Amino acid sequence: MSTSRRNWTAGFYWIGVAMTLACFALVLVGNTELGWRFEHRGFPLSWALAGTAVLAFLAAEFCHSVFSLPSEAEDPSLQLSTEWEGAES
């Protein structure tokens, strides 16, 4: 996996971590005067942060699974099958 692809995966992962921590912090601050303004509306800000965190973690997992698929040139089963065919001949 190339460096730029690892950077995408790591970037999404750390965005998810940051949004999760921000969500927890906002829930804890929700009982104060400042935090109450953001939490007691039609759509609380902590829910938006939690949704962003979930999407970031899913994107990181998707990037990891897509970028770590082996190509046909690197597939060890193809190399193994040609070795066995050569041994049988």
C-alpha cells in the first residue's frame, strides 16, 4: 500500500477519533449554559459530530479494504500453482 493511500486511511481514522472526542466533550458540557445552547435544539450538535465520526470510521475502513486488495501480480497462489505445474511435468 502506498504512502498516500495510508495517509487517507489514517486521516479518516483520526478525523473519526477527533469527532468522537468532541461528541463526548459536548455531551459532558451539555449541562452548562454554553453547551445547552448547542444540545437542546431540533438536531443536537453532538449527534452531528457522532454521525461525522461514524462516516469517517467507515471511510477509513473502506479505504483500508480497497487499498489493501492484492493485485494479480502479487497473488501468491498464482505463483504457487505455476511451481506445482512445473514440478508435475
